[in-house]
Amino acid sequence: MKTHWIPKVEKYDGTQLKPLRAYLEFGLLGDSCLAWKGPCDISFEHMIDGEDLREQALIQGSMMLHLIVELFDQTLVSGVFFQRMIADHVRALIEERSSHKILLRRSGDDLYWGDKKLSISIATRSPNSVLIHFAVNISNEGTPVPTCALQDFGLEPEPFAIDLLERVTKEWESVREASWKVRPAF
């Protein structure tokens, strides 16, 4: 998996969740993960999650750490499993790096600290890939629900993102290698 930290602040509005973005904009051909920080404001026109659309839920935040993963030759179900694995890596990283004793809980693909929501996420399919958007609050400002954020845990977004990109890459490579080394059952 190829990764790239985008150094500029970019607002996530849902249009970034599209096939081949990593290749066309950053030259990353194949499985990839992009990360950057920026505000979030997803219009209903670009909202992918049917539950959020039915509830007319606002998905907003003044500053978030965003990841977009693109995986080829995968099913949507495997993309959802990978999405949840990202959540587990985020949880582990925060619990390891925070100067406070933090216990986060994962519910599906979302992370919580008590009743405060830390993350948003969605997985979807394009004609040739699975796409995942996973984002973590950097700040609690501008969120429509009670939230927690990297700031609450004393964590800086860029070093956190770089470590997360490395962990996600290692996990994906390990999964791929595990699938290549098995003999067929007879």
C-alpha cells in the first residue's frame, strides 16, 4: 500500500471519496491511503451513508484528520472489515500515545470516549475499487454532536497520522502476504 501525507489543509466535503484520486493527483498507483487535516462539512448531495441521509444527520467539524483508503480487487465487505481495523489502530495509537489513561470503545466503525464521538467513517464501492473515508476529530469545535478530539488526548495530528499510515500499511501488507502463502484445501 502506498501512502501520502498531504501537507496543506483541505476541507473534506465528500467529493474526495472518488476512485483513482490518489493516482491522478499524487501518482500513487494501486492500493493507497491519503491523509490530511482540514474541516469537514458533507452536504446531503455528497453523503454516502444511507442511515445519515434518512436521519438528515449533519456531518461537520472545524478540524479533522482525514484518511481516504482505496483498495483494488476487494469486496465491499472486506472494505468494511478494513475500515473497522483502521478504527482499532486509531484506538490503540491514542491509548498508547496519550499522556492520560484513555479507554476508547469501538462500536461498529465509530470510536467513542464515554458518550463523546471521536470519529466518522464510511466504506463504499466504485466500479473498480473499495473506498474508505475515516476521520478523527482534531478539535471539538463545530461538531453537531458531543465529541472528543486528539486535542483532548494531547496528540498532534501530523505525527499521529504518519504513525497511523505506517500501521495501516503494515496491516494491509500482512493481510495480503497471509493470503498469498496458503495452499488450497483438497
